Amino acid sequence: MSGIASGKNILDATDDDVKKLLACKVHTGTKNCCQDMERYVHSRRKDGVHIIDLHMTWQKIVLAARAIVTIENPADVCVISARPYGQRACLKYSQYTGASYIAGRFTPGNFTNQIQQRFLQPRLLIITDPRTDHQPIQESAYVNIPVIALCDTDSPLQFVDICIPCNNRGKTAIGMLYWMLAREVLRMRGNIPRSVPWDIKVDLFFYRDAEDVMKKGEEEQANTGAQSGYSGTAMKTGSNTITPQDNVDFPAIAGGATASWGDEGWDQPATNWGNE
């Protein structure tokens, strides 16, 4: 299984945690496997896909949380994700733990070039994919910043200090890993008790496609409009729109009389507007 000491039972994974990891396919690796990642592989399926040992994954989550808690200022922890599937998870992790984040493209020189506007000096890095986020890992080696990385079976481990073996390509797997890491950090800080489940849903950490969100919002608006039961045509008055269901009181004419446009008869003399 694992060469890491189990420690206290309170830090062990529960059955519910293991079920969540399995449901999000955190244990599913790739068909390729680096030599440094062989120690974290449990077996290999018939189709060639490697299966990651979830016991090692949980032990590394706890180890990473213990390293993060040692940083006094939470903002000195920087979470980085260039891949779209991990950007939302990074934002939510930073929101609940107080860490800083870089979501999207990493500008070269953020850790080494002091002239840049977004020059940072973090004390710890959390990387979503070592292969995609190779630039911040390379710069962290120049300035001696420890690195925690979510590593798949084919991920390089150069300049990575704490490797969390997992599936770093699935949007649900990445969200689940960041959710569990944030929960463990808050538990070790004493912000939330271990006896009570965390009230933050893991769905908030999952990637959401912008087009799907917009389509869902349009469908909800269409359903709301259909249920409201509007009928008839709308009348435009300047910049406003009046529907037949609106009770509109038209302004009164000077003198207190209301506007009655049908009271004028043909016998009355025409008004000469030019005499005024």
C-alpha cells in the first residue's frame, strides 16, 4: 500500500471520502506512466490505463494541508492553473482559504522580474498540472519556492516537492481534489470542526462552461415569461413599454380636468393655435 506512516486515526479518510474520490474518477490515470510516478500506481487495466492508489492520494492531501497550514499569512500561498478545468477550482480554493491565485496564462517573470506590475513573492505554490504550468515551476526553482502539484501518471516531478497523485485532466476530479484540500486546510486551522460536514458543496469547485450557463439562464427566463401569462400586445410610449395588464393613469390637463379626447364635437369652433 504505502510507506507513509498512517498517523492518527482522525486524519484517515472516511468511507464517504473514498466514495467521492471514486465517483469523480480521481483514481483514473493515463496509459503512460513516468518512472517517478510508478510508486503511486496500484494496478493497470486491460485497456492500458493505470489506476492510482487512493490511499497514497489521501496521505499526500493530508501532507500538503499540513505544509499549507504552516504558512502564517494565507495570502502567501499561490494557486496556479493555466488549464480551464482548474481555474474555477483555484478561484474557489482561494476564496475559502484566503490564498492568492493566478488563473489563466502565467506571465513569465512573475516570480523573478521585480519590474512587473504583478510581481509576487509567495512562500508556497499549488500547481494544477506540472506539464501545463511548467513556467511557474521553473521560476520557483530559481527563487526557492516549494511546490505542491496535482500529478497524473505521466506528469514530470522535476522541482515538485509534494506530489498529489490524481487525475488532473477531469473537471470533476480537479474540483474534488481542491475541495478536499481546502476542507482539510480549514480543519487543521480550526475554522471548521471535523465532526460536522462542510456546508460548502463540491459542485462550486467544478468547471462550468460559459455557453451552457448562458443557455440555462435563457431557458429559465423563457419559462418564467411563459408562466407569468402575458397576453395582448405591448404599446411603446417613448422609452417605456406598456402592456395591457398595466394600470396606467394618464396625466391630467391643467385646470384639474382629465383628458377626454372624444368630448369635442364638430359644432365647436376650431382652435386657432397661432393666436396664442
